[in-house]
Amino acid sequence: MFTGIVQAQARVEAIERKGDIVTIRLKFPAAYLKDIAIGASVSVHGCCLTATSTLNDEATFDMVPETIARTSFKDLGVGDLVNVERSLKFGDEVGGHILSGHVDVVATIADIEKLEHSRVVTFQLPSEWIKYVFEKGYVALNGASLTITHVARDESRFKVSLIPETLSKTTFGTAVVGSAVNVEIDRSTQAIVDTVERVLAQRLHG
């Protein structure tokens, strides 16, 4: 489990494909991997991945076809930066919201409005997912827990505002229009929406 509070950015050092497995090697900030063991879970751009090896400040992670298909990793290249967060430990402060690290869908950055110190970013979602997005609700974008500030359901778009701290700590500081973004919706919101839809459907057809 994760909190959506991005701790650092890691750089993609290598990408290797062997059969159906894609292995990525990431370089982390100094001492970030201290005490991390093989088999530990790390959120990489919002996707829970398992460390398969570690050496100094680098670690490797294997991805199966389902992971590639569900995420923006299909477009990942050597030299790219990714947001990272180590798994939640018992007793840790939850500064964002509880995340599973299971990416639901990929959104696209449709617009970036640069203000004096902050930015307002508009995301385009596949239409079937916008029903889970609500103003003032939570969403995880590339592993960062963010608050939704506006929803345009007819366009399948929503906005978030990014403060300087978020821009400096995450890859959103260098994001551009057209960038693909991993999205994990809030599980409690999904459960409520799906339950209401199911009950209404039963009443209409019952």
C-alpha cells in the first residue's frame, strides 16, 4: 500500500526485453534504497512493482504484458524520470490517501495553464472512467495523490492544481501537453458509484 506522497524521482537507466518480460533498471537518489530488500514493493509512477535486484543506488523491476498494457510504461524510454514511493509501513503518516498501486487507466495531459507560482493541469480520460471523478475528490496521477478542482463530464476531462512543492518533487514540473499519465481512481468512490449503478439497474429492470 502507498499514500500518494511522492518521495523522489528515479531515472530510467536501462530497459531490457526478454520474451514477455520487460525489465527496467532505475537509478535512485543516494541512500534511497537503504534497507530495501529484493521482493520489496515500490510505487513507480503509481504502479506497484517488485524489486528483483539492487546494487548501490540502482534497482531492477520486472513487468509482465498486463502491466505494460495498463500503464504508460509502453512509452517509457531510457533517461526518463519517474515518481517513486516506498511502500507504507505500519505507523507511517498518511499524508495523501491510501493507494494500492494498481493503475486503472491512462489519461493524457490536455492543457497546462502556467500561473505565477502554480499550474492548473487538465487531463483527458477515456469516457467510461469520468463517472468516478468528482470535484474535491482524490485521484492518483503518476503516483501522486491530488485533489480534483474541476470536472467537465461532457468532455471527459478534469483539472488539478499543482503547488510549487508538487512541481519540484514530481515529474509534473517538466510534463508537457500530450504526456500519458497513470491513473488510479479512489477505491471508495468506485465502490459507491458501482453500487448505486447496480441498485438503479436492478430497480429499473426488476
